[in-house]
Amino acid sequence: MAAMITSKKRKRDLDDTQRVSFALSDQPATQLGPVLANFPSVKPTKSTSFKCYKTQTQKPTTDDEEKPFVEIPMLIAGETEAVDFYSSDETRRGSLGSRYLVGVHNKRTGITTIRAAPLHILTHEVKALKGLQPAAVSTLQRLEARAALGETFGTKKAKLAIRAQERNKVDVSAMEGVADHLQESILKNTSTLPSKEEAKANADSTRLVPEHDIDALNPSDIYPLHNMIPKPEWKALSISNYMSAGGDTERIALLPFKRSHWINDHLALAFASSSPNKTTIKMLIYISTMIAFHKATFKNISKDVIQQKLSMVPSIVIDGLLSRFTETARGSTEARKTSEKATMLLTHMFALCLHVDEFATDTSVLAADLSMESTKVNMLFRSLGCKINKLTQSDLKRLGLPDSAGEIKRAILKTPLEFPKPRMRRRA
């Protein structure tokens, strides 16, 4: 019985000595401490010594002196007779999102003291290979090496493809005699090609948009008013009936096209002012005429029918629209509407809309008035040099619009004028 008691006591004493306590280091965090080093490939001998170097990407400040040791940017380096070891670029990535701790156990007290330590992943460089540049490999050498591998390890199908490629190889030496002749022929044929600037200027001049000034400093000067409305037609337009009308309903009844929400809203807004802007009213009347002309010439074109439908429009305006936005085939007297002329009519109309809207137009309303898809209308505004974006706070303030109007995308024309670049076709 006494022996059993002695055995239990010894076991209890053994458990007490095996107990371990953990404690955080009471040293200042800024004091130098241990460093964890990881050698993924070549490992140095135990006798290799390493040193810590502080790296500076900018001038040191007083804050750097108060940084914890683990946060100080450092570099660890050491060397043997044949190899240099130093911290690699993987060190920073390996430490992201992780913290590393080193514990030192005191057998006497049974306490393991824990302190934070930075991690360094070390790479190496052989001293004998320093400064040596890899030998350049030509494309031909790569192809030959690839063919050799294919012949040795490739499948039957791969070997057949390699042999076919060898048979189709061009003998460059056979072309040496005609190389000078080919070069001379190429130079002769390309000497007449336009330069990049000339090609761009030619493309801009043939765009289906009104005449424009690409160097204009103000949006109003890009497409001058009389480039869309010739002066004789402008003078022929009369606004006296609109000025004397009793209200918006009477004014809308005078318009050539009466079902345009965009025109009706702008006309009401113009006359809401104590002194209506006569230029804006004339432009609205002309835009209404262009929409009516666009609808009237959708299928067949007859001057008598158009004149009858647009009886309130001066004949000089109708003649001008017919001459500029229709074509007459050689040997024929009948006018016809081509896709190019239809595009020209719409771009002239949209340029006028930009003038009315102070060069920020809501395209969705116009698309509904013209029974067109918004994407097509936006494409035509882009061809004028507009960007389809939301208005900034400064634009809203300039136009006198509420903040809610900033949620609507509009066609905005600004200087310098930039036409859309042609899309490059992807290779199949």
C-alpha cells in the first residue's frame, strides 16, 4: 500500500515539471529581435553567418525609429565561398495576411516567451555565374529543337505534321536574286500612298456630317448655324404667328410636325421666358420641318405631296431640303432618298438640336419622336463628335438643370473635336 502511494506521488511530481506556461515578451517592440528565414531550395551550412540591413525607399523620418521591429523594411544577406544568399521578392508576398511568432522556452521556469518575428524567404545566386548573359536563341533554333523533340517523343500525327512543315519550308537563298527588285517595286508602289495625317484629313472631310471646323475652340463654332440652315432659308422662316399665338396649343398647331415631344417641350420652355429667344424659336421650327420632311420622304418622294403636307413651310425651304438630302439619277427627273442622304439629314438635324440644348441633348426623347432605336441615334451623335455621358455638377449648373437631370445620359459636344476612331476588325 505504501509503495502505491509513492508511485502516485512520483507521477504527480512528473506532471508538474512537464507543465508549460506561455508569456508575451516584455521587451519593447522596437528592439531588435529574432528573424525567421526560409530556404526553399539551396540551404547554407550552419556556420554561414547572416546580417540584417535596413532598406530605405525614401528619406528616414522620426516615425521610422518608432516602428516595431517586424514592420521595418529589411534585407537579410549572407554568403559562402560559392553562393550568395539574400531576401527575395517573395518575402513581402509571403508575409501578407500572416503573423509569425518565435518562442523561447526556459527549462528552469517552464515559461515559453513569445515574440513577433519577420519572415524572410531567401534566394541564392552562384558567384561564378554572376555577369553571364544567357546565349541568344534564334527562332530557327527554337523550331529545330521543337522538331527534334517531336520526332523523338511526338505522336504519329505530330511527326507527320513536322515532316509536312519541313517540305513546305521556303528556301530563302533562292530569293536573294530578286530581293532588290521586290524592294524597288514596293517603294515605287507605296510612294503615292497618303500619309497618316493626310488619310485622317481625307476621312474627316468625307464624313456624313455638316461642314465643320475641327480646330474650333468653342462647341458653337464646330458646326456653325448656317452650315445646317442656309441663310436664304433662314430669312424665309417667319415666327410672327408663333409670337402672336395665344398659348402653347396654338403654337404647336402651327408646327410642320406636331407630335414631337422634344420640340413641343422646348417651344414651351422658350415662350416661358419674358423675352423669348427668336433664334431658338427659328431653329425649333426648322427642326420640326426636317422631321416632317424625314417622315414624308420615308418611301416615295413627290415635291407636290411634300408641299401639300408642309403647306405652312416656305417653298425655298422645301427646295433646299430636296436639293441637299435627295438625289436624282442621271437621265431621270425623279428624286430618291439614299441611305447616305438620310444620314446627312439626321446629322444636320441633330447638330441643330445640340445648338438648342447648349450642346447637351437627351437622345432618348428624340429617338422616340423619330421612331428610331436609341442605339442608332446615339451612334449618329457620336459621329458628330459627341460623347454619351452623364452631366457633371458643373454642366448641370451651367445649363440650369436640377441634380436629378444628372442621372440621364446625354450627347455632349465639347472641344477639341474628336471623331470616333474606326474599329479594328479582329482576326478570325
